[in-house]
Amino acid sequence: MIIKSGIGNDEDKLPKKGFPVSIKDKDGKGVYALYEEGFTFVGVALEDAYSYVDFGLKSNCISVCYSGNVNCVAAESLAAGDIVVPSVDGFKKSLDGNGVGIVIRGGNANSHIEVLLKTI
């Protein structure tokens, strides 16, 4: 499932393709941002957000996958079957068995993995 809407991006923390995305309050509006601890995880960015501030424009609206199979960036080495949680550097293995998805195709740190995201 993919969210494609007019939701803007946080110019200070632009989402990157394959990384976890959170939603946060920016000047009274909900915006997508690169995931940070303490903010609500909403999914994985399917494309990079670009800033056009130098031209007086807002950043592009991105697509975010919130359930189903998605290619993501691994923050550490992960194997098929690992339960994952979002982090600033990508996805990492859950320490308590609770997470946002399960790895279908593993990989090393900073490589692309395939994750089955749970429906939020």
C-alpha cells in the first residue's frame, strides 16, 4: 500500500529513498521527515525528496509505502526472518521481537533488503 498525497517534507530532514519515514509537526502541519527517535514511523520512502528552497518552491511530494513488500536500506547485517525496527540509519534487528516488519531478503549494512511491512 502506498500513500501518495500532498503531504510536504521537512526541509531540514528530507526523506531518502529506502529509508524509514516519520511524520512530524512543522509549523502546525504534518510533514514527512527522515525517521528520528520519538516521532511516529509511517513507512518507507519510495523516492528521494528534493529541496527547491533556492528557487522559492516547496520540496516535491514523495510516495511512502506503509504495508507490503518494499526495498529498504539496512542499518546492519540482516537475514531473512529477522524482525526489524526503523532507525536513523535504516532498518535494524529488533531486540525485543516487536517491530514494523520481517526481512524477506537480507543483506549487509548499507545494502538494500526486502521487508514485508506490517499494516499500521
